[in-house]
Amino acid sequence: MKLIGSHASPFVRKARVAFLEKKIDIELVLEDVWSPVTKMPELNPLGKVPALVMEDGGVMFDSRVIVEYADTLSPVGHLIPSSGKDKAAVKTWEALCDGILDAAVLIRVERTWAPRGEHVSQEWINRQLDKINTGLKAISEGLGTNAWCYNNQFCLADIAVGCVCGYLSFRYPEIKWRDEYPNLAAFYEKVSQRSSFKETPHPV
Ligand code: GSF
């Protein structure tokens, strides 16, 4: 299987970490979706990474779909509860984290695509920053003094939170989430020790 993506994308990282936790080998094929000549829309009509190309040539996309599929492929390290409220709770953690990442990516796009500054909507940026801040607060409160985000057992929720912390550190060092949420800082320190996170760093 081939995962189409980039080292900078937090959604790609989420999928890669999930495969590594499941001990499933995948090949990462790099694609720059922001390049005018990207072929990504041929694989995913939305033009986004990650997409997973399976052995039979079939393609699936969206990190949430890919991660859920990965979890069915091996009995090692179950990441998502099989049904009911437990599954919905873990998927809600993931939705919260993905929402923070969507907001973070939107800010970057707004700033990058208006390089002279005059077209940047600060209102829009502030709206996204609010989502990041309230999202981080919710994560910190949800984590509390627990070792892991849900049911005190490592699962997809922890991967998703780790990817948020990693991406914010990478792209937004000015957001001082470590100072504000020491429990999240300690959590990230711990999750970063896992080989799945060590093997999937964002570029420096
Ligand atoms: C989000 C993927 C995404 O935004 C998922 O897979 O979970 N809900 C999707 N990918 C970005 C790259 S990134 O992580 O910054 C992307 O491919 N954007 C290209 C575009 O045209 O929006």
C-alpha cells in the first residue's frame, strides 16, 4: 500500500503513526498538493493528502477513513473501540483534533496566499485562532491527570492529540500551549517517545 502525502501534513502524520502502531508497512509517496502541477485531484477529487492507494489500485482518502481502515488490518494495538459510545468518544477526540488542525492549516493558507498582507483577513484568522485555543483547552480538560486521553489506554485519541501538539510546535511556536497546559506538555513529551512519533517528524 502507498500513502500519498507530505512530511508537513499533520493528517498524513496521523495516518503514518497509526500504521506504525499497527506494525503495518506502507510506502510514503511524497506529493506537493500546493504545486500548480499536482496530480492529487486524480487520486482524491478534493485534492488533499493523505490518500491511500491499495494493492488493487483502489484509493481511499481522508485520514479518518484511512486510520479506521488501518485498525481493521491487524490485531496489534487496537486503536478504535469496536462500537457504541466508546467508539464515538474516541472519534470525537479525533474530530476535535482534526478541527484544530483544520483551523491551523486555514490560517497558514490565508497568510501564505496573501503575501503582501493587504488581503489577509485578520477577522478570519482570529476566528480560527479561537478554535485552536478553545480546542486546546478542551483537550487539556479532557486529559486532566489521566495518562491517556480515553479510558487510560493508548488509542487513536492519543495519536490525534499528539499530532496537534506536533503540528502547533512545527508551524506555530508562538502559541504557548505548553505554558498554558502543563498536562498537555507532559503528555506530548511522553507520546513523542513512541517510535511511531519518532519516525514521523515534521521537517525542521
Ligand atoms: C484534511 C486533509 C488536509 O487538509 C483529512 O485527511 O483528514 N480532513 C482531511 N490536507 C491538506 C494538507 S495539510 O495537512 O495541510 C491538503 O491536502 N490541502 C490541499 C487543499 O487543496 O486544500
